[in-house]
Amino acid sequence: MITLLLDQLSRKEAYKLLSGSIVPRPIAFITSLSKENVVNAAPFSFFNVISGHPPLIAVSIGRRDGQMKDTAQHIIDREEFVVHVSDEDMIEDINETAATLPREESELDRTGLHQAESHVISVPGIKEARIRFECQLEKHLTFQNDEGEITVDHIIGRVVCAHLDDEAVYDAEKGYVSTNELKPVARLAGNDYYAHLGTSFVLKRPQ
């Protein structure tokens, strides 16, 4: 058994340890809207649902050289954003949006994806997504490293509206989402490694 003290690891070593151990991670494909009405789109894998009631999801967005990323800035400015569940059919286009572009350019221009008008909020979503969640900003938290530098913007969003592709993905009678039809994609360690859903199995919960 290897024992590691995190305060003795470099930032890169700590990141590799955590991102390589906590897998698979769902990928939030987020659209946001700048003050100039440019649609920003980007994927984030430090992401999950944190509450069903109230319906809350959270994503952590690392800063680059101390500067807030466009997605975080837009969310804080408008207090709205859309989260899409990344799937097999969209993942190559989603990967294209990870490029660093000038703020006046939309990452969607690099893809074959199309905008879809939202029902409650002003930020558009992605038409091709099987599931998308319209979110309003619930809380913005920041975290500092040992040197006192803010390195992470933690965004908690309240889901106010959900859009689901069709009956194959969502069983309205039972209220279930079919993960097999959803075909979600997950992140593994490193920048280039992803995973499909894989084989599922059932364990009965004890009484």
C-alpha cells in the first residue's frame, strides 16, 4: 500500500492522482451566454448531481493562470446556463469545443451542433443533445490553494427545466431515464481517455 500526503504533491501530481482515481466521471457540456450574446460551449468533468430536492447540480471550473474561464464568468454574469449530458453521438463535436478561442468567437462554430431555444432561461441549449437541463445559478463558491490563490470556481445550479429527446430515453410513466438509450460518455484520466457506459448489473439493496 502506497501512502501519499497531498500537501507534498505538486499541483499536477495531485490532479493526476485524483482525476485518475475518481473515474468514470460524467461530462457536463455547458452552454453559456456572454454579455455580447456570444454562445460559449465547453465540456467539464468535475461535475455531478448533488441533490434531487432541491434539484441541484454542481460543476467545478478550474482557473487558468488565475483568470476565470469564460464559462464561469458568463454564468456569474447572467446567472443562467444549460447543462447537457454528453453522449456517444456528440462526443467528437464536444471535444472540438475544448479549444481555447477568443471571447468573441463561439466554440459551436467549430462543430456541426445547432442551438435550441430554452423554455425558461435566455441561454440557448444544443438541439442534438438527448438530455439538457436549463439551470439558474444557485451559488458560486471559490477555493484557494495553499498560496492563497483562487484556483477553482465551483458553480451550483438549480435545474428549472429539463428537455429529453424522446420516449426511448425517458419513460414518462415510470419516470426513468434509459441509460442504454442515452449512451453517456465519461472521462477517465488524462486529456484523451474516455469510456462508454459498459456492462451494468443489479444488486438488491438490503432492508
